[in-house]
Amino acid sequence: MQKMKMVFAWPDDEKIKAAIKDVDFVHIQLPFYLGIKTITFARELGKPVITSFHVQAENLTQNIGLNSQKVINLIYKFFIKNFYNRSDLVICPSKFAQTELKSFGLKTKSKILSNGYIEDYYPQKVKKKYPHKFVILCVGRLSAEKNQKMIIEAISKSKYNKEIQLIIKGHGPMKNELKTLGKTLSNRPVFYEQLSLKKMVELFNSPDILVHAGMAELEGMVILEAIACGTPPLIYDYPKSASKQFALTNKSLFKSVPDLATKIDYWYEHPHELQKAKDQYLELSKEYTLEASTKKLESYYLETIEANKKSPKKNDKKNGKSWVRFLKIFSTIKKIPIPFRKKKQQ
């Protein structure tokens, strides 16, 4: 997790209480120790709690090579019991996300709401760095769940592999492995790590297509940002990914490495259809603006505040120790040493 720049927060009781004592409600994003404990303090103060479903169990298991359904079930059971079912409302970024939580026992009221993309992402004319190549863009953490290896393997099988330039944007523990695998291509992939927002928008405006092979997605912000710039996506049709919801036709979905290679070849051979797809996806993106999501979220906040006044949830007095116990169980399964702090730290 640290290699992907993810650090688990350690709660400070007094700071949490001070932060929420005068608010109308509390909105918590992640189902970890800080969030679990904050719900308890919110309940003590009679504050309604809204949570967001942003973390799949597969985000954890796939990154440490623990592809066990029993462990996935355990993680979801923990999240549901200690976090989501303790809240007044759960925000799900897609229908898939909502269905997934309900299948694992969600009882709390839930709403579907896209994360939305910011207005900075829009079509621009940018100078093509590889004007004589068919440019494929891949954006995301360089980790197992994002599955960039699949893209490299598919390009190697394309009839037009010598004409393809792959650009990969992201950071993570698989960077060296992907660079090594990229050496097998006719044109070595170009890697970017840190880019400014301006450069990111230019990057999304530069390719012919975006290929997204993620295996654990609750929405797919990368796809939203790409289509907002008019870049058509090719999306992995994977059971645990919501991203396939954005595909307008089967030509924008793939199920395997050979299928991806075939779809890449198709779009390479049909530039006029590709241009038509750019216009269609740009129109689709208008449904997912941040402004639209913000208006809906505000109405959900107000509904939740009023509902809490009529029927406030009882304080269950959970102290957050369940998170520490969960980590200990998880580390025992995978035999991963996890440092446990004996004193509170910010």
C-alpha cells in the first residue's frame, strides 16, 4: 500500500471530536480505522453519518496476490458490519457498486452518484508527440489490479504492433516489471509518473484511444476524464469492474488478450468510425459532470439531516478496536508483518 502512496490514518480522538462537534453531518470516505472510530464519535454527538463506497476488497487482495473468495468475503463482512451498516446513507459511484454492497449484506439506505469529472477536462487541440503512430494511453496505479500487463501483451499480438505507441501514466510497485515487459514491443512504452493537471488534460487529449484493463473498479474516473476530452475507451469486460458501463458498443469492450488485440486492430483500421466514437463519447460525458453530481449530493445531505432529526440512529459505542483485530487476522492469513502502534499518533 505504501508503494502506491496509500497510508492508513491513525485516529486522534481529541482532534476528531473537535472537528465534528459543530457540524450538521459527517461524510466519511474510507472504511478504515479513522472512519470507523469517527462514526462512534458522531453517534455520541447525535450527528448523521454518510459514507462512500470507494474501496473494493479486491483492491487489497489483488495487490498482495491473495485471490481468495473466502478472504474477500471476510473483508466485505468487516466493512459492512463496522462501517457501512452503521451509517445513515451510503453513496455508491455506480449501480454495480450498489449491487455489490447489497450482495454482501448492506442494509443501510444507499444512493447511486457518480464522482463526476472537473471542468478542466475538455477537448483541446494539442501537438501530437507521435504523429505517425497509433497512440494508446493507459492511466492508473502500476499495480496488479490495474492489469497493465494485459495491454502490453495485446499490443505485442496486434497486426499493427510496429505502428503502435503505448503511453503509461502512473506509479506503483509494478513499474520495473512493466518496463521490462515493455521491451518486448516494437516501440517501447513511454512512462509518466507525476504530471500537473494541465499536462494531464493534454495527455488525455493526445491519444487515439484509452485502454483500461482494471479488474477492480467501482466507477472508472480515468475513463470519465478521457471521454470528457473526446478520447474513446477500450474497456476490460471484467465481472468486478463497473467501468464497462461506459461502453457504447461491444467494440469498446474486450474479454481477453486476443480479443483486445483484435479490437485494437479494428479501431486502427477504421479511423472514420473512431472519429465518430470520439463525438459519441464526448456527448456521453456530459451526464457525468462534477456540477451535476454536486447538486445531487447536496440534496442527499439535506434529506439525511432531516431523516436523522426524525429518527436518529442509536450509538453502538464501537471503539475501533475491530480494525486492529481485523489487521491481525489479515496479516496472519497472508503472513505479512504489520506494525501496531501502542500510542496515538496524528
